[in-house]
Amino acid sequence: MKKIAFLLMSISFVFSSNAQDEHQLLDKKVASVQLKDMDGNDVNTAELGFDGPVVISFWATWCSPCKRELNTIHDLYTDWQEETGVNLVAVTIDDEKTKNSVPMYVNGKGWEYLVLMDPNGDFKRAMGVNNVPHTFLLDKDGNIVYSHNNYAPGDEETLYEEILKLAK
């Protein structure tokens, strides 16, 4: 009986601390970091200039779940944009060794996302990203309203439901 009580208390603590961490995150705005797009242009992450919701997806060319997520969203993206005005920013954390493969992969897949390069992990650290894929949803004012780590089929539907809440 004591083991069950301890187990329940442990589970309760884990869920409350995760919920607290998530709540603290959702009170923040997107970090302001200078990154480069694939053409070498400077982009300030806090000044993306989009009118509607923004999805920021951290990914890497060596991350299979990342590519599955972004390729799945790619198939839905045009419809999402028409319905909600959402824009997606794919932030690659590929480092100096692998970042040269990013444009070839992105162009080969036909992604219509803004792709930003974060080879030093500055934006990743500023946003509290520990592993990829990690997806954030921002409202039009740059407030983080949703965050999700990892990817499993169907996660894009949950993301879309969150986007719809902002589009109303």
C-alpha cells in the first residue's frame, strides 16, 4: 500500500512540475536572436513580421522525427495558411559540419517555409530547447501559446487545433 501511495505521489509531482514548467514557458515571448536564412540574410527572430500565428519548428537534417513532422505539415500547409493565415519557420540546428546539406534537403522537399540557420544553438538555448523536434506556436504578438517536444503521427492535428484557436 505504501508503494502505491509513493508511486501516486511521484506521478503527481512529475505532472505538476511539468505543468508548471510549461506554464512558465507560455508566459514568455519569442526570444530575440539574429539568425541567417538560407540566402545568408539576417533575420531577427522577434521581428518575423507575420500578421497571423507563427509556428517555429526546431529541426535538423540528421533528425528523422523532425523531417517526418515537417514533411507531414508540408502536405497540409497550403490549406492551413488559407484557413488560418499561419506561417511556419523551420529553424535548423545543424552545426558547421552539416549545415551545408540544409538547402539541398529543403529544396528537394519543396518546403515553402522560412528556414533559419542556428548553427551555434543561440536561438535553441534562448528558447529552452533541449532536443528536437521542438515546436512552438506564437500568437501575432510573439507570445508563446503552445509548445510540444518530439513528434508522433497525429501531433500535427493537435498543432492545427491550437492554430485554429488563434485564428478565431
